[in-house]
Amino acid sequence: MDRSLFVVMSGARETLRAQASVSNNLANVNTTGFKQDLEQFRSMPVFGPGYPSRVYALNERPATDFDPGPIRTTGRDLDVAVKGDGWIAVQAADGSEAYTRRGDLRISPEGLLQTGDGHPVLGDNGPIAIPPAQKVDIGSDGTISVVPLGEKPDVLAVVDRIKLVRATPEQLEKGEDGLIRLRSGQPAEADAGITLVSGALEGSNVNSVAALVDMIELSRRYELQVKMMKTAEDDADTAAQLLRMV
């Protein structure tokens, strides 16, 4: 009975972990530029003294879905969507360079250009600072121009240029903070060929219907595993009663 109970218990634990991942995807169905995590189960042998006759279930994240989400027009000056396989360079909490497709930009009270989740956007010389201005425009190449306070609308001053990089899914990995980095750990070079769509945002690539179906399937799987644990317990009790009768 210990073998079946071990398999079922490990399976139930990994099912809960998979449910948490699917729940996180579903919770971010409306998050700008979010990339969903993929999940898979596989059996792993338990190695130790003797032949590895026992196995346990393992849930893992083999990859992240880097497919682009739908682009919708907002008309907001600071909203941008990245075309193709480009990424916006941002500064992570630890100071390192990371990448995102989240283009709901804003200007902090300190004048820093940030993403909607508070990460500073990087330019040619580090985080981009926006001076007080009447209007801020972001060009298709990432160039940021402002109309200084007190100047005429046709007086534009170039402030900086958003660092845009190009990378394929094979080169990328998603961190626990939700930001994307190169697998090599090195910062990517700026690519002048990446362009932006101003006044638009890329949505999440999570399919809410598929995520709900996965949640239902995992919930039923967990219920089945709990029933199997109860069955293993009942079998053990029955075996113990038979031994007492001998």
C-alpha cells in the first residue's frame, strides 16, 4: 500500500502546484503584455538503495508561451505596443536589465518613465527621466519627444530613446518576478529595427476559456487522487484487521 499511497500523494501535491500556475495565468488574463506559463506532468523514478521501483509525479514549467497577445487601440500618448519579436528594456528590482512587452507607460512623481507595474524603462544611458512638459510623444522607433512647459506646440525637444531589443523564444526565460531575461544572463543589444505602435497596448496571451477548462480538469484530478488516498487507507486498515485474525 505504501507504493500506491506515495504515488497518489505526490500526484496530489503536484496537481495543487499546477492549479496555482493555471490560477496565476487566469488572474492575469487582463494584464497588459502578460505571457502565460505552460505546465506539464511526468513520472520520475525515486532513486536510492536498490532498484528504483517507486515513482512520483512531477509538475514542471517546461516553457513560457511567448506568442503575442491581441493589440487594442487606446489613443493614450504613453501607451505603446511592440511589433514583432521585440521587447522593451526595463530595470528589474535588483538593478539588472530585463525585458517586457508591457507598454502601459507612466511618469512617476520623480519624473521617471515606468511601466504600469513600476519598472523603470531603460534608454540609451539608463533609466529615462522625463522633464516637466506639456506633452510627451513616443515615436515608432522609441524616440521620446516633449513639448517643454511654456513653449509653443511645435517646439519639440528629444529627451531619450527607449531601448528596444530583439530576441527569439529560444533565447528567453521568464523569471519569478514576471520579467523576461536572456538565458545567457547577458543584456541584449539594442535593435533599431524594432518598432512601436503608439496609442495602443498588447493584451495578455492567456486564453481564459482554455485556462478555465484546465482548472476544472485539475480540480477533478485532485478529487480523484484524494479518493485514491482514502482507498489506500481503507485497504491498509483491512489488511491490518486480517493480520489480527491470524
